[in-house]
Amino acid sequence: QVQLVESGGGLVQAGGSLRLSCVASRLAFSLYTMNWYRQAPGQERGLVATITSGGGSTNYADSVKGRFTISRDNLKNTVYLQMNSLKPEDTAVYFCNAHRGVYDAWGQGTQVTVSS
């Protein structure tokens, strides 16, 4: 069974940084587009950042452009989300997603809380 396990969340003050990691197992990781989503209380889950299978292309939600960076290491089956200049509105549960064709796998999420 495919597993995606996120880590790196926590409590940080506004302006601070966090680095999220997501390790995949039982997955042909290098074939999958990897995404980070987030969901705040009472809101729908939304796409934050995307990286293609080879890592050659990335895309970001407008709200995080210039502050967040997605990257991946296909040898370690890991995708990262470096989050800088964090704002209280970045507070959410962050989910890792693996996508290929009609297949999607999700992690359990990691909480990020940004205090003002």
C-alpha cells in the first residue's frame, strides 16, 4: 500500500520559516507529479505548489509565490516545501499528494500554525 508521510510542521511566529518533507513508499516516485495542498479550518483544501516528475517545472498558488519553494529528491523519494516569510494566513494542515493520470495518493497531513 502506498504511503506518504509528511513531517516538519509546527508552530512558528510570523516572518519565520518551516521546511516540510514528505517521504513516499511503495510508489514509483519519480513517475509522479507531486503536490502540496493545504486546508484551513472551515475552508476547502487548496493547491499550494506543484512539481513535475523530473523536477523540471514548478507552479505555485499566487498567495505563496516568492515565499514558498517546492523541490524533490527522486533518489530519496522525498518532496519538500520550504516556507519562508510565513504569515498567519498560512496556518493550515498541509497535505502531500502524488498524482499520475487518474491516480492520487494522499498523506495524513501536518499542521502548520503561524502566530502573529
